Amino acid sequence: MQHPVIMAPMFLVSNEPMMKAAIRSGIAGTFPSLNFRREGELGALLERLNEARTEQSTGTYGVNLIVQKTNPLYKKHLDTCVHAKVPFFITSLGNPREVIDAAHSYGAKVLCDVTNLEHAEKAARNGADGFIAVCAGAGGHAGPYPMHVLVPALKKAFPHIPVVAAGGIATGQQMASAMVLGADAVSVGTRFIACLEATVSEEYKQAILEYGMEDIVLTERLSGTPCNIINTPAAKKLGYKQNRFEKWLSRNPRTRKYFKMLVQIKGMKQLERAIKPNNYNHLWSAGQSVELVDDILSVEEIVARLIHEYDQTLLAFR
């Protein structure tokens, strides 16, 4: 990597052109494996990304795996990624041990999403190579703590493990702030939704430009886990909290796995419909950094601006 920036994995947003543009730009592009669910689709994509990676002197890619038991494609996708020798993984929502062992078998690295010190301790015990510090304000599944607390806390508790700051970062000035706190890199998601390479609807991209930080709300009703979305009329209709019966189903040992799987499948379908043009069901995932996104640019333009702002910020304080 030429620049310490990860393009965050975004469900139904991250795509092949974005990954290739990230590689050309000297950063790491990542995507959720669940974006490619058709038979043979993921393996074919990984072959093309490996080829693109060999053509560039800098830049790389990684795959985000949801390691919860509720992900029916987890094992199949892990095997496909290992076969393709994916350079690195990001794990979310579960025990990362199996991914870590598989990745280390051929020299790949694993970064684990963590939202608190307890999660980090478990990931470290299992051999994590780094942490994605998922902070308050992140798009999708966000953590409860601000970057200015979580990142230094992780560095203090685990001084030898790299930390990637994630949540609320859209500018080079914010990137510099994360580095001052001790982060080794940053993960940027929402800013890249408004890129030319993204194939989501223009309505979704315009929403990233038009809505502000106060329009981002947490809902439990899309995946069963608190998730940041834009507070559109459709989001208000969906609601933000599970009812008492839904909470009971999600906690009961007999029903938990299947109920969470049902909620996630239903949520995935709702989000999938929402990203298509002219769809009235505007359920759009985004983070609080929508406040700072004002234009639609190419991935390479976004990266160039980010690094220029970062360099200028550092120069201003020398």
C-alpha cells in the first residue's frame, strides 16, 4: 500500500470497479464476500483482482467475512478465499479463529472488527494481526465509542497490534487526527458511496450529499445488530428497536440462530431493493460523515484529495 487507507467493505456497494480503482490508487479496497452470492461469482472475481494486483506496484485488496453462524455462505466463501490466496481478511460479528488459522496457513493477514476492549482481547488471543476500531458514527454496524477514546485505548492495551480507525472519516484532516491518536491506518466507507464507480442508484448517491450527521440513526431492525442508516421516511416506518417478542427470539438459545438468520435475510432483501433506481423503499446505510461529503468523484480523485488534505494538515502543524 502506498497510502495507509482502506476502502471499507460496504454491503451491496463495494464492487469490482471500485476494488480495481483502489488498487490503482495505492490503497486497499475491501468488499463483503456476501456481495457476491451467485455460484462461482466470488472465485471468478478473486482471480481478476489477483491479476489486477500483479499489474500494480502498490495497492491491494481484502475480503470481509461475516463469521457468525447465521451466515450460511461463510465456510464456502472462506474456502474460496483461501484457494485464491486473498491478501488479507476483515472479520465481523463472530469468532475469527478459523479465518485466522486459514489465512496464516499461506501468509495472509487478518484484521478483526472490534468495538470495545473485550472484543479486542478475544481477537488478540486468537492471533489477530490487527484491529479495525469500529467507532461511533460508522456506517453500517457501528460501535458505541468515539474514535478519540477507542483508538488510544486499543493502542494502550495492545501496543504491538496495529489499529485501523474506522467511523466518521471522510477528509484528510480527520485522517491526520486518527494518526495523531495512534492509528496505523484509516478505514473510509461513506465517502466512497458517492463515487463514480459505485453502481448504486443516483438517489442513494444524492442522499449522501444532501443528508447530514443528524440524519443518521441506529436501527436494530435490519440485521438484529445496531446499524447506522439514513433517517429517510422508509427508515422511520421500519423503526429502530426490536419489540419484546423479537428480542426474546434473538436471545433464546433454541431460536436465536434461525431468527437472526431470518432477520438478516429480510434486511438484505430490503437493502438490495433500496439501492436500485427509482425504488421508493429508501433504506440506505451510511455513517455520520455524510455531513462532510459534497460531491461525486472517481475513486482516484477521492484518494488524491484525501492524501492532499492529509499532507496539508500535517504541514500546518509542523
